[in-house]
Amino acid sequence: MSEDKSEQELAIWHKKIEMIGIDIKSLVQETGTGRFKLKTKLMNQHFINELDKLGLQLINIKGGFNGRLVVLLEAKI
């Protein structure tokens, strides 16, 4: 039951993030922390501000070898 709930929550966040214009390559939720790992090509201050308005707090951004960014986000309570 909780697994189904997290899949629904992930789908909702996916849709909200897509709606602000971020090109999502991957979005997964970490099981232990509940944080979200977003893989994308572009992240700037505008997108960070929009994510904040949605209720997602930026934790960390890392760059990969293939030009993708891994953005770690956490839902604000």
C-alpha cells in the first residue's frame, strides 16, 4: 500500500516539475531519505526558484560525465 502511495506521489511531482519546463531525464525517490533524485540537462536559478515555489528544496547538484546533472531535492514540510 505505501509503495503504491509513493509511486503516486512520484507521478505527481514528475508532472509538476515537467509543468515548470524542466526536461526530466529521470526522477526517482530514495527509499531511506524520501529525497528525490532528478536527472536533467539544464538547471538554473529560475528553475531552482520555481522548484522552491512547488515545495521542493534544493539539497545538492552534481554534474556527470555525460553532461547530465543530478539534482537532489527534498519536499518541504
